[in-house]
Amino acid sequence: MTNKATETGWKLDNSYARLPEKFFSKVELKPVSAPKLVKLNHSLAKSLGLNAEALQSEEGVAVFAGNEAPEGSLPIAQAYAGHQFGNFTMLGDGRALLFGEQITSQDERYDIQLKGSGRTPYSRGGDGRAALGPMLREYIISEAMHALGIPTTRSLAVVTTGESIVRETELPGAILTRVAASHLRVGTFQYGANWGTAEELRSLADYAIKRHYPHIEASEDRYLSLLQEVIERQAALIAKWQLVGFIHGVMNTDNMTISGETIDYGPCAFMDTYDPATVFSSIDLQGRYAYGNQPIIGGWNLARFAESLLPLLHEDEEQSVEIAQKAIEGYMGLYQSNWLAGMRAKLGLFNEEAEDEALIEELFRLMHKHRADYTNTFRVLTTGQLQGMDMCNTKEFDTWHKRWQERLDRQEGSKASSEQLMRDNNPAVIPRNHRVEEALEAAVERDDFSVMERLLAVLSDPYAYSPEQEEYAALPEPPDRPYRTYCGT
Ligand code: AMP
Ligand code: MG
């Protein structure tokens, strides 16, 4: 059968749908009137074993629009729960559907999900749809994160639907095709623990292990190992966020993956001026998900994950709690050591000295005091072009700089290799808020996608330090603060 599906290269399995029925609902497709492909990720398509050309045909686009299911798919919405700003609630895919898992030629398995594909049994009052701006925003930022070397869900395509959706105003509707190692979340386990039987919870845990941590499958304490693995991945992930100044914005437990990928690009944004209290999200009034709080919230979410695993950790509840607590206690240390290792690399340090932490702390004190731009601080330390930055023209910075240079001189290894280490760890560009907004405005208001394409091009190799990137490192003039982000629902 050489039909279009085989031409496009879809090769889908539906392992998640073999879990107990409680974990999902089958959904009907909700066709849209006039789908138009506005962005396709060619290199991602290729790595998934898909044919980019065939994906752009009418049949190919019909899949991204949710008008047709690709061969081998079983469209479902996943059930999950979650703590949203600390409050526990039932959630689920209210505006998404999972087609299935694409199996690559390397035998890897990736969820193919449509976001904005219409109502599901979990939609509550929502329309199940998404607007073009937020879907392009997820595309830009998730692909930028990937290029930065940060584990993340990816974006394969964006289509406009030809239909408007009603928010504060009417907006063009769109659907994003999201690719993920899986969409298992802490909230999926919370759902299993609260609404499932012990056996159902166990099948979920076994599934997560098989899918993400197959090396612990045979382990006697495999559920404790699962907890530890997720703690390790999240500690590493959140350290990476901190190191590039990424603020997720809505670290609810339903937005924390079991795979350790960043997920759900709603009100996220990169910090410009260094300030641990930075919050962009319009709904985060208490600053729960402020930049400086992210590591602690990561620990809080992992504690919720541990709680949901309690029935599997030991038959005796008290012992379960003890086991879980011990594992959770390890999180902060893991986070710290990931962060410190990353910080040393950002400063070109190969080895460890006891005073490194104090050196780093002093730099952050100066950055905070002088309201220095986070990314550009490390950019100028890397290039040595300090003149343009106010902080660098102060006496106290001179003192710090001298101390740092002495520290660099004490280590073995050439100056050149130290500089290379810095270049590999300090992005020359990040998706600056005003640049992202400018790209979205051109696309949404004027149907001009060229601004976004140029932005995506400079973000695709953030460590290149290319001449084109210089323009994108510049701060907005005059500074358009305070920047606010929205959930995009
Ligand atoms: P999020 O803020 O994207 O993490 O979404 C939180 C919850 O709200 C999830 O259960 C979503 O599926 C649901 N949701 C968000 N937007 C919509 C929408 N437009 N229609 C239905 N459900 C939605
Ligand atoms: Mg979410």
C-alpha cells in the first residue's frame, strides 16, 4: 500500500493507549475549515523519519490540522491531574490530542501531539482551541531551548485553522504539532494515585520505566529508582534553566515531565536584567514561579511525585514515607552541583576551588546591584568587550575581574581552551522578549513570517558568536518594561 501515509513516513505505535482506560479518552477529530501550514521544522521532520515534502502536501497538512489521522494513529486525550499554583485539581488534555508515537529508524519513540485541536472530555469550559501567537511562541522558544542544549519538547509544525477563536478579542486559530519523549507528567502520576487502583498506578510506573529508564527495569527497587532518576533529570534540567536565565512561568506539577524535558511554553520568558525576583507571567501575582524560586519549586513538585509513588515504594506506609523523604532530600544537593558545574563552565573554569562559590556569588551581587543584563554579562565576559556595560565600568567590578583573572591563571590548560569553554556555555543570543514579540506581531498582524524566520535562524546556533547575532544581543531601546506574558489559553 503506497499511499500518502507511507510517503510521509508516519510510523506510529500507540503504547500509551494500551495503559488502563482510566488514563485516557479516545477522541474524535474536530476538522477545521481552511488549514494552512505556516511553519514546518524540516530538520526535526527528517530526524523523525518523515518526508518534509510530503508533509507539505494537502494530505500532509490535513494531519497537522487534525482533519485527518495519520495511518496507524489512535487519537486520544490524556488524563492527568496537577497542582496549579499549589491547588490540586483534575486536568487532562483539554485542547490537545495524541496521535500516537512515531518510531524512528533508530527505534526511538516520540509522542506526536496536536495542541489546539478542539474539545475533549477534559476541556471543562474551554473551547479546546489555541491562538496563532502563542503557538508560534511555543515554536520559537522550544526550538531555541533545544538549540541551547536544554532538554525540551520540540515543535514540528504550526498550521492556521482558517477559523477565529474568541479571547479578549478575536484571534486567528492555530494548531501546533508537538513532539516529546513522552507527555507523562508528575500530574499523570498524581492522577493515577488519586483516581486509580494500586495496580493501575503500578502499570503507569512500569510504563514510565520502560519508556524512559529501561536500565532500571530489572532493579529490585525499581520504583525508588524511578523517583531518583526523575529527581536527577529535573535537578539537571532546572539547573540548565537557571544558567541561561529561563523562566518557565507556570511550574505546576502537570507541567513537569517524567522524561526531564521542558514542557508547556505558556508564559515563559528569558530574564533580561538579573533579578532573582523576576516574574513575567500576568497570573503569577505572588511570584511563586519567580526565577529565583524555580529550584525550590522543582523540589516541591518532586515531593508531590514522591507522594504519588508511596503505595509502590514499600508495603508499610511509614517506611514508604521515609524512603521517599530520603530521596527528595537529595534533590537540592544535586541541583546545586549541576548549577555550580555549569557556572564554573560559564566562567571558563575547568577545575574546582573552594572559593569558586564566593567568586560566583560576588558576581551575582554586582549584577543585581548594577541591574546588569544576565545574558550579556556572560557574553561580554566571554568576548572581553566589557566597555559597553555600566557594571563593568565600576571599581568593584574591576576588583572582581582581577580576582577572576587570577583564578583563571591558577588553573592548568590554555587561555584559549578556557575561552572556548565559555563560548560553549554562554549563549551569544537568547530569544529576547522584544524580538519574540516583534516576530509574532509580524506573523499574526501582517501575515509576514520573515521576521520569525530570521529570528529562528540566529537562535538555531546560539553559541556561534556570529556577526548577525550581535544585533539580536542588543537590549530594547527604550527598555519596554515591565514585560508581561500570558498563558495563551
Ligand atoms: P496549560 O496552562 O496549557 O498547562 O493548561 C492547563 C489546563 O487547561 C490543561 O488541562 C489544558 O488542557 C487546559 N486548557 C488550556 N487551554 C484550554 C482550552 N482553550 N480549552 C480547553 N482546555 C484548555
Ligand atoms: Mg500544561
